[in-house]
Amino acid sequence: MDKEVQQLVEMGATVAQARAALKQYKDVMQAAERIFDGHFDNVVDDDGDVRMAAEPTRTPGSEDDAIDVDEDDDGELDDDDEGEDYADYDSDYDAKPTNGGKTDAADPYAGIFFSKDRREEVIEVDEDSEVAFIPEANEPVKLMTQGQWMKGCPEGGEQSFLFALYTELTHGPCRCPQDCGSSVTRKKSDFFAIFSDFSTYIEHIRKIVRQQCPRCQSEFCFACGESVSADKGKRPGMGSDEPLFHCSNLQGVILGVGLFMLEQMYYEQVHDSSSSSDTQPRNNKRRKVDSSGTRVSSHSSTPVDDDDDVYYATVQGKKAKGGTGYAGDVKEDTTGQMQALANQKAKDEKIGNLLTSIRNYLPSLHREGGARTSDYLVHPTALAHLRRRFNAICSSLLRNDSLADMSDRSVLYFELLEWLETISNHEALASMMAMPIMAVVSSKEKAPEGKSTSKIREKIIIYEGSSGPRELLEGIAIQAQAALKGLEGMKPAEVQEQEMTEEQKRMTNDTKGKSKETAQPVSEENMKLLSFCRRILATTNAIDRSLRETKGDAFVDRLHASLPKVYTSSAEELPRVDAGATEESARKAYMEWATRVRFEYCDLTIPPENAKPDEDQSPNYKFYYNNEARMLANSDIPKRSLAIAKELAILTTNLPVAWDSSIFLRVDESRVDVIKALITGPEGTPYLFDIFLGSSYNQSPPSVKYMTTNGGKFRFNPNLYADGKVCLSLLGTWSGPGWVAGRSTLLQVLISIQSMILCDEPYLNEPGWASSGGTPQSQAYSANIRRMVVKTAMLGNLKNAPEPFADVIRTHFRLKAESIKKQLDVWLAKDDGKVTSGDGGYNGMAKADATGSSNGFLKDINEMKAMLTQLQETK
């Protein structure tokens, strides 16, 4: 019961009141309602004092006294008390060190917890909605229930503020501020009517917010009960006489109802999109890879109950591993796709317009025409609404893994960026940018106690911390930087201007005005993506700049330390990663390390030796497709540049990383079409590939060459030839589903190759042998490949580590050393003792020695173990 008592105390009850209420009402919310209705006002604490739950004590001498807001007779939270609560609530720390208005290098907001290691269990209430007839709607309108108002809030402090504001604006009289004895009764339909559109709601509030006392005819605000005439000219930054910015109560309720309408609209559209035909694009999910290498969906806000339960998400589930992808032999039916895109655009515009309308009521000290009262006096519920309702939608949109899709939907994403900038600009809200988003991971109905006939239904909701807004935005910023490199990195190199001779100057003068050299036009699609990427990076910088101004350098530095990073240069020195003493610690260390280094830019060129002035100055590359790359030096092919930009945006943050198999990429820093890949297979075997995105990419597939062949001697798989050929339908090197221009991706190719390497019985990849699983031929084929793997993919790569993956390979083997040693023992026990056959085929020679000693396998394994031990001992 202690936890429930603490919840009620946070809402404003005394310990004695909380205990008494919980003895009679087992549910916390029911107990809170009875306390605030005054049923337990006579309960006395141990010290004999009686404390009114609905009327927090006033704190004299608060700095907000200058704003001249007094506590009204109706028990409203006075602004002095609110001001103190705002500071504690927003910054979540005990005290700010002061030094003449300045702070030391220490972070004054160190109490703000960036870690996502949080888990909260909350009981939330569902009630049947009431309906009222309101003239503005010309039809019955649903009223927001208390459960809907408070849904999605796992924080005790936020719950108390939400409860207090809802109670104040739905019950009891609003007394005349002139103390004439008259009052106007508030009804739930006044502030909590859910109209079909936000503009109607705003007009409704505008009509009722200025009330006139029926007795003394004085004008007052219906939301806070304060005199309007006394307010004019006294409050800072009031500007024009706009009634909807009069007080923080109005701000809290308008944001709460507006964001409730927004989430209803957003999730209805998501539901419509997910239930439509397969031709409609699904743009609200971000593909990730779980610890097993399987791609999963992380759209964390899909409803699983009724339409109102937009917070109750399911934990992401596994999907089948990506394969060869789109069918190339089947003509794709594009019927309805253009209509689906048009529908998506219309939906985005609708949501974007609603976001714009609601943003007008966000606290902003930079408001056009000057800040208003509610901009200075931020209601505590404002941050609560943003953290639960806005964050859910923000999280869904920023988890989109397609930068091109976001660019196409810029009308929505530009407005989202405006929201993030506005939030970061206000000290009362800025902390939210760093705070983890509390996402629902499970929801279940709570069984009623006894034979309950209550219409109130309870759910037990479990929340867990997930990436915060600034962290999610960083993932998009990383993609934008990669896309910019793809768009700008393929431009022709600028030639240094040399001083002209007198004759050249005369020739230049002679041709003046006769012709003009025009610059190569940038395609509209390229420019659209270019502008969008620049906007994302500008917003990211603006947010960080605002956070430094409002929260200080130490806050931002600590935030940046927790953000995802892509080490885009191999020159960056990374700290040594230790495997630890257990396999669990090794797995964790490996995942963290591999995620950091999976994508990098590096220099893949070969330094020129004794080059003559008249020779081609194009650089050479450590690369199978060197000649093809040199032929395209300084070329500018807009469609190709756009395709490469989109690829890089996806690859920087979506390469699969797992203990069993990972993909590492190295891209030349000046030629982003020159790529090297390393794919680790079962038991940590590294395989290398050279990849070139040719002149017609992505109208045609990339060129891919397999490089781990022991000098062209070993064929490790029926689909990976000894000459380096990769047999894959996506690449057009085998029959079956092929490359689809504009749709297929390099990531698809990489995951398809990965799935080949990960197969348990590579023998079955050979046409005609698919039904031979478990046969002696298949077992012998696998044994033969294991011998080649140890000799070439393991020993060969460790002894002569290929650049630019030398450090990756050494760290890979060091972190997995103990696991690989155990696997080597298993392989040795399974070896059939036959001589290794380079073509990978079944060798029909008689069995020589079950220990494998006659074919050199034992020697290779012992050498490999010794090298692993040496790596482990290296500091």
C-alpha cells in the first residue's frame, strides 16, 4: 500500500487521508476523487493538523508575486505555488547553484535522467463517454472523460496536475473575483467538448472564456476566475487583448484537448493505412534488426484495443528475414499507387495543418507581436501533454527509416521540426528534448474486485523508457548527413584557376557577351531532398543552440554523450572494448562496438607513384572495380546521385548488427560509389565483398565481387564462386526475383547475401540438391567448407588482415574468442578427415581419420586458438 499512499500524497493528500481513503477504496483514482470531494477533510494527521487536499499551501515570497496572481476562493493552485512546482517539475533537480545568475561548469540540471532504464506500472481508467448538445456543433458532441484526459501518463507528479486541472474546470462554481458573492457554474461541456475539428473548439472556447458577473457586471476569465480588466496593461508582454492567452489554465486545457484531437486523427489514419491494400505505402514504421539479425517493426504506438487506446502498443514482433525481395519476373501491378500517394499527401496536409493550429498555443517567448501571459506562466500540464501525447506521434514519425519518404512528406515533417524548435526554445519545456519517451510495452484488463457493477474499467499499463525526441532526431540527422554526402560528393572536382596569359585574356574579352556558360541544372527531385536534409541539420543545430541558452553547456554535453553516433571516419580513435568475464558481457560489448563501427567513410585510394603530368590524374582504388570507378571520375549523373544519397541515408543507421552475424561497410570518403563490405557469418566468420554503384544505378543493380576466395581457389558456397561471382537473382546472376529499378536497394542485396552465409546446410543452395538435407553428401560438403573457413576466412584474415577492415577483424575475433574456441572444438569433432576440396564439392575419398589430423585441420585449429589467445592478452 505504500506506493499507493505515495501517489495520493503527490496529488496533495496527507498521509492520514491517503491511508483512510485506501482502506475504503482499493483503487487509487477512486480514493483520490473522494479525498478531493472533501470526504476525508476531517481526517487528522499524527500531529493533529488537518490539511485540505485540494488546496496546496501558499508559498510566500515567491518570485512570481510580481505577476500579481492570487489564489482564488475556489481552491485553484496559486501562481506562487505553481511557480515553485514548475521549477522542480521541469528540471527535476533539488536546487540550482547560483553565482550572480551564472552557474559553474557543473550541470545544474544533472537531476534530469537521460537513461532509458525505467519501468513504471500504472492503473488507468476507462469510462463511458458522456454526450452533450452544443450549439456550435449542431449535433451531440462527446465529452472527454477523466480517464481520457489522464491516459498515457506514468508520472505521479504529472497525474496530480492533470487531475487538479480537470477537476477545477469541470466541477463547481467560478466565483466573481470582485467578491460580490455571485458565481458562474462550470460544466464539463465548457472546456472538454471534443468537436470534429480544432477550429470549432477554439471558437467555442473564445465565446465562453470571457464571462460577465450576473450581479456586478465585472468581466472575468472563466478558466482561472481572475478579473480581465485588472489584467490588461499589468501583465508582462500581454500585447493585444487575446482572451485565449489570458492564463496558464487556458493553455493547459487547449493543449490537452488539441493534442487529444491530433492523436485521434493520426492513429485513425495509421489504422486506415495499415488495413488498406498492399499497394499503399506504409510510411510510419522504422525497420530495425533485433539481436538475432531479424528485421522487426518498431512502430510503438499501434492500437491494440479500441480506437481510444492509442497508447496501448504491442511489443515489436519478429518478421521473417529479408530475402531477395521484389519479384523481377513478375510485372508489378501499380494500379492505385498514385491514388494511394495522393491520399497520403492529403492526410499529411490535414495533420500538418492541425499541428500548425495547435502550435500557436505552445508557450513561446518569441511569439510574433510579443509574448503573452501564458507564455510566461507555463502550466505544469503543458509538459505533461507534450511528453505523453505529442511524444507518441513524434516518436512514430521520427522512426521512419526512409529519408526520401520523409522528404516526400515534407509538409508534415517541416511542421514537426517547427514543434521541436519551439519546445527547445522555452526553458520550461526544453528538458523534454532529452528525457526518454515512456512507451507502453504491455496492457491488460484489471479484474474487478468482488461483484463490481461500476461502469469504470481499469487497465494495468506497463511503461518502459525509449529514445527521447533529440535522440530520435539524431538518427534522422545522421541519415541527412549521409544523403548530403551522396548528393554533393558526386559533383565534378573543382579545377583550380591558373593565371591567364595576355593572349588568353584578349580571347576572353573578345567572347564577352557572345555566349554564356550555364551551370549544370540540379534536378527538382535532387534539390527537394537536398533542401530537406539541410533543413533537418539546421533544426538540429538550432535545437542544440537553444538548449545551450536555456539549460547550459553541461546539459547539452551530457545529452550529446547519450546520443547515437556514427564514426564516419576510421581516423577517429575508439576506446578499447573489453569482452568481460562472461559470454553475456561479451555479447553486450560486441553489440555496442559493432553498432558504432558498422558504417564508416575512409580513404580507399592508392597513393600515386611517379605519375607523369600527361597521365590520367584520376586516383586508383584498392578495389576490384578500380577501372570502372576511374572511368566515372568527376561524372555528374543526377539520378544516380539521388539513388546513392537515399542508399547512404538508410545504410548509416540500418545495417544489421548481431552476435551471430553483422554487416560492416566502408565507403570511400570522396567517391561514395566505391564500397567495401564485410559480412560475418556463423561462429564469427568474416567474408569480404567489393561493391560498385555503376553509372546506371539504381536503374540496374550494383556490381558485387566476392573477395574471400584464397586467391581464387576456394568456393565456400554454391552461390559464392571461387572466381568471386555472387550468384543472386537480385544481381541478375541467377534466375528468379530480380532487381526492380527505383525500388530494390543495396541493403536488400547485403541481407540476401547474409542469408546465404547463415544457412545451416549450404549444400542445399545448389540447384537439384534442395531435398538432400541431412544426407552424407550434405554433411561432407559442410565439413569441407569448415576446413576452408578456418584456413582462409579465419587464419588468413587474421594473419593478413585486409584493409580497411583490419581493426574490425581483430576486434571481432578478440570479443568472440571464447565462443569461437568452443566452436572450433565442435568442428574438429565433426570433421571427417578428408582432404579439402577447393571447389567445395563432395569428395568421395575414403575417410582417413576422425580427428582430422591427417588433413591439417587440427594444425589449423590449434594455430587459430593460439592467435585468439594472443588477441585476448593484447592490451
